[in-house]
Amino acid sequence: MNDPNPTIAGAPAQDDRTIALLTHLSGILLGFIIPLVIWLINKDKPEKGFVIDQSKEALNFQITLLFGYIIGMVLTIILIGALLNFVLWIVCIIFSIIAGLAANKGEAYRYPFAIRLVK
């Protein structure tokens, strides 16, 4: 009856929101590794629906960025690749922070562009 962490019906628990926040923010430094680990740990736990959804979203975004970084490395031959990789890194920082803040509020965030490989 005296739940120390009350949640609104249907809203994710604070622990799940914090994990989703950290999953999105981890992409800034570690790329797709942490979202992949979080998704693999929780994918068979139906009570972790919010964490599963947000880890898949972060994973798809980081994989999309990885493709962009690879293209940027190839394009370094004509010197545009370094600029492309810098822009992608800035985009990663901005959208990861936006996604992390939304996830911390309990909102399911969708990146404006991401190849949806993990469903």
C-alpha cells in the first residue's frame, strides 16, 4: 500500500526510465555496444517493455550512425569524410541527449532517422 516508488498506471517505473536514459546516452561514447547489451539482457522479459523498446531504438540509431561513419571513412579520400564524421558525431550527441531526456520522462522516443534493423 505504501509504495516508495509509485507510478501512474501504464507509465514505466523509474528504474526502467533510468536504464532507458543511460542506454540512449551511452551511444555518445560507446556506440551500439551498450544498447545491444541492454536489449539482449531484457528482450525476453515482457515486464521490461519500455526498456526493450528504447534499447532497440537506440541500437537502430547507433547502427545507422555506424553506417554513416563507415561511409565517412571511405569519403576521407576526397576530404569530405572528416566533415561528415564530425557532423554525425554532433548529431549523435544532440539526438542522444534529446532521446535520453524523453526516456527519463517516460516517453517513448523515436529518432527522426534510423534504419530499423532490430525489430
